[in-house]
Amino acid sequence: MSIRRLPVYLLLDCSSSMAGQAIEQVRQGIRALLDDLSTEPMAIETVYLSVITFHSTAQQVIPLTELMQFTEPLIQASGATSLGAALRLLKDCLEREVKKNTLEQKGDWKPLVFLMTDGMPTDAWEATADEIKQLKMLNLIAFAAGPGAEVKNLKRLTDIVLKSDDLSPGALKAFFKWMSQSIVRTGKSVQVMAQEASIDLPPPPPQIHIVP
Amino acid sequence: MTETAQLEDGRVIEYLPEMIGEGTMKEVYFTKDQESVLCFYKGDLNQTDPQRLRRLQQILTGFNPTLSAKKQGDYWSKLFCWPTGIIVKPRLGVMTPVYPSNYFFASGRWQGREKKGRWFVSPKLRNLLPVAEQGSWINYFKICIVLARAVRRLHAEGLAHSDLSDNNVLIDPVTGQALVIDIDSLVVPNLFSPDVDGTPGYIAPEVLATAGLRANDPHKKLADIRTDQHALAVLIYEYLLNRHPLRGPKVHSIHSAEEDEQLSLGEKALFIEHPQDSSNRPATGLSIPVTALGPTVTELCYKAFVKGLHSPYLRPAAYEWERGLIKTWNMLYPCPNPNCTHHWFVVILTEPIIKCPFCQTPVNTPIPLLMLRSEKRPGQWLRDGELVIYHGQSLFKWHVFDNIFPGPEVDREPQAYCSFHQNRWLLINQALTSLTSANGNRVDISKAVELKAGSQLRLSQESHGCIAEVSMLNYGR
């Protein structure tokens, strides 16, 4: 009996405004996330990770991969903020990679998507955002990192929006730490979740607050 | 630099300020001597759990089986990581001993991390562990006995653990020991109700099926001794067979994985090895069916996962598991294949050919079997159990006397052992003062008597002493 997978997608803004310390913090954040998750038996068993980066274009730098097989992607900051392209790519990936529940097979758990952005989208993103918000089959958590990110835009995409007032290394590090706690908590509670209830997330660290 | 905390009994404890762990309910710190940890509850307990202090007081005193004043307190303190103090300042918490070192991985990538049961029951995770950490199958059998005993002890006190799971039972397959942790949320019936939903996979079907109801709904089922009995059965099945008893292929909802799981482990839960309903049986089949564990354990599994699955009062009690597993222990036989993955298997008397179910290696030599009988009423000798004999097998007091049970307090000195010597099976007396052979002759200590098919031995002439009838399995092969 194969065990259900918990697909986790990271959508990371790698536009030029992230250059320098911020992108370095993202790299370290991914490493810390992997370190944290790979001490947790539940995560090793069920978590599958994918990374989608976006700047002037969007690309899936790591396809959905079993935690212990996952190798850190090489990520660079440059270019614009093609959020629309990233969301379209996410939709494709979910369609292609997430195992559906059918009468014949037990599908994957509802995917967890973490979107991190520090700026305003530079392409058309609204229509895809509306489509994604209609999709019931994922839990999307958006993180507005610093003053440049527009919370209103992210709210159009998902109800769960977090914000930090600055783009400090501390805030990014805290976000990745919180992300790993959220993944573990979701993995452990997923089966007791009432059908339409929103996911039970741990309280965010002090630098980050939930936008009501 | 250390901080200080004050216990309810007045002791002042120094602890290290760096947090070493964090759960959903607690923050954990080392004491200065690193022999204990301090766990502080998060949030404002006056708001969330005003009864917490009173509950802890009860758990640490009246209900505490590890106190030295209680019978076998030392023994039980090896099976439970029981809190040793209540912290009242700077805020409410509990002090518990650090887990013994054998419950941390000694080697491999996860060296130093706790040996939660999950690592060992999931084939995927187990394969990531060094072979030296994986332990042998007979040690998992031991772990089951110890765990059933620990749960039996809690239940005897009227307590329910309420969250028995692969997360809250540490196991050491290297030595065959188990440690029940997270004692501070024990449920004291009629006094303190459970504060956790439990861990997915171990939550009883009736609790999961009513999990969505409001806290004050009279139909909502909460964790209690019956739900512990379900979790215990799941753990035992997982330790011995490395699969979950209810997670099969049957789909109950295509709406979502979450809804399907809720039904598959809750309202619609169905044993993957249900003898009449095969609709949840894995399509690939099961290479080791539950029946490989022998008739006693099979019956207990049916009781837990067929009859009692949706009827909590029909579930086997922890003591039934303890007794059933010990009875089955007497039927363990070493696999003749030195490369067998399991090394031991349960001899099933009704099978036409005795073979190891794990590697299919047949046993080609006769196996002596002792049928133990005891005098229940004068002159009436009734069957008490069986013991499979192999080279080096020992007889203990619980085989010799029908009123001795191999519980925590039992004398573990071997009374006699069996040896295959010059083509004969011998029983060598080590401590039996009145062992008598079939022809009525006493067999003195350090003397041997042959085990021949059809012969009868009186293991002891004292009251409650048993008779052993010898038969040969596999005779003529």
C-alpha cells in the first residue's frame, strides 16, 4: 500500500529587487527547510517538494521530488516579476504532478503552496489568480515580503496572506522556519481535518503577521 | 548562564536558557545537569486549561505507578517517562527525566535523534536506517509485550493515555524495549477529559467519525480506555507486520484525499484482512498474512479490527494482548535459514508443513513440542498451553507452575534447558527440585531426561506443578 504524498510547491520571487542579501537568505532558507523536514519521519515519508521561481519568466527549477531525493536548486535574482507566468506554471504543474483521487486510486493530500514575493507583478496575473482561488484543491499561503509587495493583490489569490514590514534577513529566515512547521503540522493533522475547514497553521513568528 | 524554575514541592531547578524543542503545546529546556527536561506550557492556561495543575497533581501522585512506594515502581519507571515534578514558576510546566540513551539513534544520519516508532514500522523509513539500528523481529515481538503491559498498567489505574501513537511510544529494536512518553495529558475518567484529538492513524474510528462535532455535542466521542485499546492494537499490528491494519486500497470518497481518509479510518473503516470482506485488501496481496502470527494473535486482531472496530466495548483489553503475545512467544522457532530477514517465526500447529513464512524455508528436522497440562481439579489435568522446543530453549517457572505468570515481578532464572545431543532431544534440569520422568524416576539437578514422543514429564511435584506431554512435530520428515 503506497502512502499518500503531501505535495509542497514553493513559488519564489527571484526578480532583481531580491538581489544580494535577500536571495542569499532564500537559498539558506531552502537549505534550513530541508534540514528541518528531514529530521521528521512523517515528512520524509510523505512530503514531495517542488520549486518554481519567477523573474522575467517562470520556471519549475525542481519538479515534484521526494524529500530525500531533493537537491537544492541554483537560484539567481534578476529581471522583472512575472507572477502571472508563475501562477500559470503552477496550475500546469498541479494538473500534471498531483495524483488525483479516483475510484481506483488514493490520490495525494491537498497540495500546500507557499508563494513568496517582494514586489508588484509586472505581467497579467489577475485572471489566473481568480482561477486559482476558485480551485478548492490546494492550500495556498502567500507571503508579502517587505513594503514593496501588495497585500491586496495576494488577497485576490488566497485568503491566507502573511506580511512582514521589511525585507530583512530575519524575516525571510523566520518565514522558512514557519513554513517547515506548517508543513509538519499539516502533514500530521491532515487526516483529522474536516472537509472544508481551513488548514490549521502554527502562529507566525513575531516579524511576520497574518493579514486579516 | 542558567535560569531558575521553581517546583510545586519547593525545589528550585536551574535550567539552560536555550530552548531545545518545541511542540504545539510545550516549550522544552534542559536542566543544568541535563538529566531532566523542563516543559513549559504555551499560552495562558488560565484561559485554555484551568484544570491543568490539578490534573498534573493527580498524575504525579495517586495515579503514578512509578513511585517507589508502589508495587514494582522501578519496573514501571522503565516503561513510562513519567513526570517527576510540577513547575509553578516562572510558569506552569512539568519536569520529566531525559529519555534513556538507548532511545536515541547511536549511528547513521539521524544519530542522536529520538527513536519514534514511525521510523521502524514504515518500510521506506526503516530502509534509511543503519542495519544495526533496525533490530530483529523477535525484538519487535518483545516490544509488543512490553507495550501491552504498560498500557495494561495504566488501564488498571483507571487512566487512559489518550494519544498512543508511533509518535508517543519510543522503541528500541536493538534491545526490544519500549517507553511510553507524553504522560502529562493522560485522561483521568470523570475527572479530566482528553485535550488532544490524537494522532492520525491511531485515532479510534468512533472518535474520528465524530471529530467534526462541537465539543459539547453529546454524540461526540472522546479518547478513553477503549480508544487506547484501538491504538494499542494498531501499534502491535504495525510492529509485527509493518503495515497499517486499516489503510487499504478501498476508496470511500473521490472528493478529496482528506474526506476519503476521514471515512477510511473512521465511519467506514475496514480491516485490510477482514476474513469475509476483501474489498479493502491490497491488490498485490499480502505476503505475510496476519495468520502467520499464530491463532491467538490472529484472533486478537480479528477482535480488534473486525468485531471491535466499530464496537469499542468488544475490543481486546491490554491484558489480553499481553497474555496472547506471551502464549505465542512459546511458539517462536528459529528459522533454519541463516540469511532470513526475520530469524524467528511462529510455529502453527495446523499447518501441514512447518516453514518460515518470511523466507519460505521449511524445517526438515523433527521439532519437539511440550503440551503443558495442569491439575485444575483433583485428577483433572487440563491443557494449559504449548511450548515449542529448539536447541537452547529454556523452561522458566511460568512453564513449570500454572499459577505463575511471566509478569514484571517474575523470577527469570531458567529452570531447565533443551539440547539436541547425539541425535537425541534432552531436557537438562537446572533448578527443578522434583522433576520426574515418565517412569517415575526423579531427575536430579544437572541431570538430563530424554524428550521422546509420547512421554510425559512431571515438571514439579509441588502444588500447581505442570505435566509436560512430549510430541514430535514434523516427525518422519
